[in-house]
Amino acid sequence: MIKFLKNPVFSMVSEEADKINQPCFVIGGFVRDLFLKRKSNDIDIVTLGSGISLAKKIAKRIGPNCNVSVFKNFGTAMIQYQGMELEFVGARKESYSHDSRNPVVEGGTLEDDQIRRDFTINAIAICLNKEGFGNMTDPFNGIQDIQDCTIRTPRDPDTTFSDDPLRMMRAIRFASQLNFTIEKETFSAINRNKERIKIISGERIIEETNKILLSTKPSIGFKLLEKAGLLKIIFPELQQLKGVEKINGIGHKDNFDHTLKVLDNICANTNDLWLRWSALLHDIGKPKTKKFVSGTGWTFYAHNFVGGKMIPGIFRRMKLPLNDKMKFVQKMVLLHMRPIILSEEEITDSALRRLLYEAGDDIDNLMTLCEADITSSNKKKAEKYFHNFQLVRSRLKNLEERDQIRNFQPPVSGELIMKTFGLAPCREVGIIKSAIKDAILDGKIRNDKQEAIAFMYEEAKKMGLKKINQIKD
């Protein structure tokens, strides 16, 4: 391990810890990632003594511009150094009350500190003192678990998860991120303790959920959440997608499995968290719109509109941001059926203009979502859809270059209409403005101010309105 500790920061920690005769070790995710050959900039230093005092000595050694963030309540201190985040803490043992994940902390040995860790793969310690530099302490066989791609707790898993229920989410998150398997008894303990997740704040749960979404294959995590019984507690709308109902021998596809396929598909093409959320939520309205129609089979009419209306409530309850991110996801859910319909029908310029107008700068993201939505096992059918989507993309590009529809604003404003015809704000102003917009989108007139003004006069004449003021160019 010595060759992996060549960064000067480890030498500084070693020297300063030896000066005060304080044993110290690097532990946690950084060590785990050394074995997995993953880059990690978060370094946890545990010492048998004051972590805060050691951090201050390291900061002084680094220089006057190095600041120490001290968290006295937790006995920890943090330093930013060359793109790395070093956290120092004294070795400790913890005890928990049943209604809180915040422990009572007291000083302890290295093994006390290791056994309080969430998983064996995060409990491996490497000595940083000169004597023994690079030596590993692995009392719970974490190295073997890394080699076996196994997630397991250092102590009884029921105690681990009952004490800090967020660790159940972390176990599943690590399984998804690392493509590891959760050891059988550890997973059973998650299921037994699932109700304990209710004491965890929404903010902490969504932080872990987002990390699952950002993993290479997030379906792993969501399948485990469902199997463990956590999904129906933290995300009931997604749970409701699961299952197949049959009437007269006719069933529909499992929309939960389909959703996860779409999610994995889109992850191959984007790291955008909110586009991944769009994939996860694109069919969220299906359970509320599911209906069996004799002679037709199962239908989910208007599930995109119902799903779009559900987005604000889901975001609010799950402590997701109620800002432009939410509006983006809502737009994707509302519009995700539009390109699919266009790809199945004869494409008109009018329909494409309206899609461009409504999607705006998000049109490329929308097309990426729709392409990810192709999950048919019929190769010829899937190839047909992909081919048709390429035609839609090409037509959209050509139309945008010609008509400049994306994010366009009608060239005649409501204020101009009111001034021209001497109107106060009224229904007629809205009718004329909408007629101009529709005429442009339908290709009756070009996206041009003079043509729009001429059309405005025609519409006003039909309504019996007379020009009061001359329009100046």
C-alpha cells in the first residue's frame, strides 16, 4: 500500500502525528477505492487522540492560506488541500437511542472505530505513522469482501441498521455504484428494519437516491430498494408501477421493469441527473390511468399529462428542488409521447413546429429520452423506431434552421395589439395573439413581423375591430 500513499499530504500527517506521539490511520472509502482502483479525493484520517488538534497542525504545516473547518459537536475537522478533502477525527465508539440516528460519542480504540463503520469494505485502516507506515489493519476481512464484491456489516446487521437506518440506503447505493452483492443476512436485516427508514430526513434519503441514479446501472439499486421493501416507503409512486394485471387472459407489460430499462438506456447516453430523473418518472402516471377496454386491451390514455401533474407533489415530498429542475422534469414527462406519436405517423411541418415550440432548448434531451424509451425485444420493431426517430431529428433540425421556431416569441405582442386597436386588456387581445402564434406554427405565415401584422389586421377585421393608431416600424 505504500506506493499508493506517495502524496506529500500523507508524509505531513505522518510527521505531525509522530511529533505528538499520536497513532493515526487513513480509513474508509479512500482505502476501499485503492483496492478498486477508483479515484477518490475524500480522505478520512482517524487518530487515537484529538482529530481537531492534528488537523490544525497539518493546516499550519501546509501554510497560512489553509483553513480548518472545525465541527466540535462531532469532534471532527476538515481541510481542503490540492483538490482533496481531508477529514480528521479521533477514534471513537458510539451508542444510539431508538428514535435518533445521532449517536452518543466517546473516545475509543482503533477497533472501536472500525466496528462502528457501516460496512467491512469501509473499515480497513492503513497506518500513517513512520513506524508501521502502510501496514493494514483489517479485523473484519474487508479486503476479502472487496475481492468477493460483497457488502457486509462489521457487526450484527440488525444493530447496524437499527442504529443508523440511512445505512440501509447506503448498502444499496454501494451495490449499485460498485456492482457488488449485498450479503444474504445483511440484506435480510435491511428488510427486517425497513420501517426504521422513517426516522431519516428526506434530504438524506434523496442524497442517496441521487447517487443511485448517477451510478452506471441504477436499475440495480432500484430493484434492491423494491426487493428490500424500502421503495414502497420512500417512493410509493414508483412501487405502484410494479406488477402485471390480466383480464380475459390479456396482460400489460410490467411498467416498473420497463421504467428501469429506460433508465439504464438513458444512462448510456447522459450523466445529467435531471434527465435521468425524467426517465425514472416518465411513466409515473400509468397506474392512475390504467384501464381495460374490451376489444382494445389495456390503455394508459393521457398518462403523460397525469404524470406531469404529479411531478410537483413528488418533488415536494421527496425534498427535491422546486425550481427549474422540477420544471424540466415535468416538461419531459408531459412531452415524452409526442415524438413517439410523430415517429408512427406521417410527419407534418405543423406538428414539428409545435413540438419545437413546446420543447424549446430541451428538444435534444426530449429526443434522447424518447430513444431510451425503446425497450422492445423485437429487433425489427426497435430498429424501425430508431430509424424513425432519426428522421424526426433530421426534420426538426432542418425546420429549426429554416423557421427559427425554437423558443420563438410571436412577433406581435399583446401591448402592440392593444395600442393599435385602442383596447384595454381583454379576451380579444388574447384571441388575436393566439391566432398569430397558431398561424406561424401551422405554416400559414412566416415567423416575420410584417406578415404577422398583416395577419393581425385580418383577424381584427373579422372581430369588427378598427385601427386607432398607426404602427411604427
